[in-house]
Amino acid sequence: MKKYNLIIVSLLLVCSVMAVAQNVSKVWVPDLGNGTYKNPVLYADYSDPDVCRVGNDYYMVASSFACIPGLPILHSNDLVNWTIIGYALQKMEPEERFNTMQHGNGVWAPSIRFHNKEFYIYFGDPDAGIYMTKATDPAGSWSPLTLVKAGKGLIDSCPFWDEDGKAFVVHGFAGSRAGMKTVLGIFEMTPDGTKALTESRLVFDGHPVNTTVEGPKFYKRNGYYYIFCPAGGVKPGWQLALRSKNVYGPYEEKRVLAQGKSDINGPHQGAWVDTPDGKQDWFLHFQDLYAYGRAVLLQPMKWVNDWPVMGIDPENTGCGTPVSTYKKPNVGKTYPVATPAESDEFNSQTLGLQWQWHANSNPLWAFCAGDKGYLRLFAWQLIGEAKNLWDAPNLLLQKFPAPFFSATTKLTFTPMVKGERAGLVIMGMNYASLTIENSENGFTLNQITCLKADKGSPEKVNASIPLTQSTVFLRVEIRESKTVNKEKINEPKALCTFSYSIDGKVFIPIGESFTAREGLWIGAKVGLYCSRPKALNDSGYADVDWFRVDGVK
């Protein structure tokens, strides 16, 4: 009967995944087509990834902080070709708080597990505690959030169900809220995973060598309890493995992955999975690429004397270094090349899965007129004490998908009052935009930058030209330029240049070049917006015909 139930579950999962259209990027494909792959397998900001395997299917979840929809769910059959299949979180709670901008707050370092025929996701909100949501179909609807353990500073949670039926959660502590970090705690919860039964008990102290221990993942193998966790900080850090014969320790510690002589700094926080036949082990983690966000990398892994060794270890030190290219996992067959969606023709009645708002969404912000082939963005005002677009929740954005790419959109602007505007934006703590505005002199096209936007700085108009029509094509091109920073780490700079076109054929450069800057805990993003100077009883709008991501020369 158990085998029959597993077959039914697998068939349901296959059907739900097949419903998501396959996509192949024009700018980054990790599958090299010859049995090998290149890292990152996701050159996009899927921070703090965790992965579980169910049969032949792998499911990934990542941090989303305050962006909505949140808790992205990605699927793969070979750990190299990934697609977005949905989100577990449609609103962040409490709604009244997350309806406004909450930079860096919300969903921190989730984990995903399959237990008792259900998928469970746990995450820490540093201001509220540890939440759980669950589903039978990872591409479908997830349950309302359950607060498993309330507490300020509880983050980076991962559940574990032992053979005797007992259930536990390992987690970290946010120093900014808890008053301390670099320690890990474990508490027992009810077997159904809904409520903490005990207080957290500290099981590992990283002081003074393994500072900033965080992002723990909980496993059991050969009688050992394992906690995989990064230490040393996001960019300069390393990966630890802890093991013990007792769930509460004491835990031995070992460094098992570090930058070494590779170009991959700070291999940080991820997931151990195996192949369906159990013969290969793999580890997925992230690397912080500054404005490009926290990209996901795949490392081979092996067990030596009941310790994991990640990456390659030619000198048999027990601590591996990351690979930039490697042979693909042997999962028993070859799967089609697939990547997360980027371009959008807006021919659907719902937003594409690549898009997120910067806060809990308002249904009045956008109308998906898929039957007419466009997305209508309604102009909306800044709220509260917002001084610029940094605190505008109605930004429709997606992640940077590659080191080199362009984003082009065609939009038609129909304003209602003076001061309304719409355009293409590169968003981070600094931002830049190419914006059509309904000014006192009619339509104008402005190229704008805002440096130190997170500090409330005003925008600067670098170039402005009059327009005689309301339909315009806007483009930004992003090119990577690497420099070595003060930490002696290669820092990729994302250099952005803007251009526009009246006919969609000839593009004319405009304004100044711009170096993108990441947001708070997230990479820079590219996307669309439409705004008005103040609240009214109606709104102008921009009809976006399409948004296309391509390569650059």
C-alpha cells in the first residue's frame, strides 16, 4: 500500500510540474549540452536555497524577504535544469505591516521537506518567530501560515522527523533582534509540525573561530545527526558540518567546503540531496554576487569516514573547493534543457511567475488583460514617509538572470493628471529608470538616477527629451565588469546603459551609465512601474505590450 500511495503522489507531482511551460533562457543556460554543466546553475538571486527530493523530482525553496508572492518553488529532475513552478506565500503576515515596504524583513532562509505525503516549508521571520506552511502539491495552494514558535530573532529554521516519530527544529539567531548570534538551537515540536513543545536548547557555539554560524540544515545518516551550516560571513565564509550521536549533541565540527584557490568566494548555506538510486550525493549552495544577488551553485559531494566532503578535494584534506564546471548528476536519464522564465508577452490572465511586487500586492495596481495581449499598470502614489521609489511597494520586478543581458519593453502611456509617469527601472539601494512622464510641457522621456535611495535621496534627471507619441520602446543593457574590492574578493559590477526607440527598430542612447547596487539582502532587480503624485479617485495607466530579455553584444 505504501508503494501504491507513493506512485499516486509521484503521478500528481509530475502532472502539476508538466503544467508549467518549459523555458530556455537567451542569456544563461547552465546545461552545456555535452553531459556537463557550469556554475551557477541559477544565475539569479535565489538566496538561502534548500532542496528536497521526492522520487525523481527535486524541489527548491529560497528566501523572499518581503517580496510577494514569496517563497518561490522551483523544480528540477537533474539539479541543473530548473523552472519556477509557483509560490507558497501569496501574502506576508501581518498584512497591515507588510502592505508597506519592509526591506530585509519577512522570509529568512526557508527549508523544504517531504514528510507523511506532504511538503513542509519552515522559515524564520526575525521579528515574529518560526512559521510553517504545507501542501500536497508543491505547484498548488499552500496552507495558511502557522506560527510554530513565537520569538524575536529566531531565524533559519529546518525541521527533522526522527525514526521514533519525534520532531525537531534547528535554527539560528539574528543578532540584530536576539542580541546574539553565532549559536544554534534545537527545540522539539509536535509530530504534526505545528507547535513547539520545548524551549530552544543551544547545541553549538561558533565563538570565536566559526563566527556568524547560521542557516542550519538538519539530517540523519548512519546513526549520526548532522547539521550543515555556513560560518564566517556570507562573502568570505565557509561551510561546516556538525555531527553527533545525540540530537542535542555534543556536536563535532569540521570545515567541509571553502573557497580555496577557486574564484567562488563564500560558498554558503545550502542543501544535501542524493540521486534517485542513492549512488551520488550533491550539495547546492549560494554565492553572493553583489548587485547580481545570491546565485545558486551545484557541487559534487562524497562521504569520507562519515563526514561530507563538498566540491573537489584533490589533496584529500577533507575540505573541498567549489567547481566551476563538472559532469552532470547521473539521474538515470537525460532531461530537456530548461531555465526560469524571464521574458513575458503578457498573454495570460495572471502575472508570470518571474514577477514579484516589492510588498504585499494591491489588486488595483495591475490588470492582466491577457485576452488583449497586454498588462495594464495603474498609476499609484507613494505612501507614508516614502521619498522616492525605494519605498514604492507597487514596483513589478524580476531578478537579474545573467552577467550580461538586456531588457526591452514596449509600453503605451495613458495618464490622467500631470505628474503621472511610467517606465523601466533598475532597482536597488541605488536605482535608475527610463521614464515617460506627463509633464507641464506634454510627454517627456527622462533618464533618472537616484544614488543612496535607501537614505531618502532625491532623484536626478540626467537627460530629458520631448515625445510626440504615447507609445515608446525602452531598453536597458547590463554588462558585468569585475574588480577586486578591499576584501580581495572579485566583485562583479553591473554596468547599465539606457536607450529608447520610437519604432522598435532604431534605439537611441540616452542619459548616463549607471552601476547597479543590490537591495537589502537581495540583488538588484529589473522591471516596471507606474506612479502618480498623489492619491486620487481614479488613475492613469500604462499598457505594457511585452517585456523581453535578450543578450547584449
